[in-house]
Amino acid sequence: MLRLGRRGADPRFAQIPDRLPVSSEHFAELWNRHEVQAPGSSLKVYMHPQVGELHFESTQLRVPEWPDLTIVMHTPLAETDTRQRLEALVSEHERRHGLRVVA
């Protein structure tokens, strides 16, 4: 099932996936693979100058009442030491003054 988001009611928008394979061989190849990722979730790697690589699952949360608002949550990947690296960045002074690891 093709999801068309907020433009689903526009019949011209719904025709785009039918026209693109005709105009682009590259698009047709990608479209036929059906490699679809779950909406709003991806893996991200950041290089921090003090602690090195940080690996996160990045999740985008949409708020239907405010279509222009997206909340992005970065969760450290469990199979990495990202959480420990983040905790090392938080000093005792910062912990005493409200900055803390939530989960």
C-alpha cells in the first residue's frame, strides 16, 4: 500500500509513482526492489571529538495536530558503548545542576 501523506487526496500526486519508472530507469530499479524502511526510524553515527563514535537509533515522531512539528529522539544502540560514552561526557557539576541521563 502506497502512503501519500498529507497530499493523498490530490489525484495528481497519486499518479507520480506510476510515471516515475517510465522516466527514470534508476527509479524503476529501486522501486521494484521494494526495500522499504519503517517510517521515522534510522541509524545514525556521530563522531564526537572527545569520546569518539556514538551510535543511535534516530526516531522521528510526528504530531498530527501540528503537521509541521517533528520530534526527533536519539536512543543509544544497546549493542554499543554509546551510553557509557555519553555518561562520560556528563560531569559531576552538570549532574548536580540538572543535566542527567534519563534512560
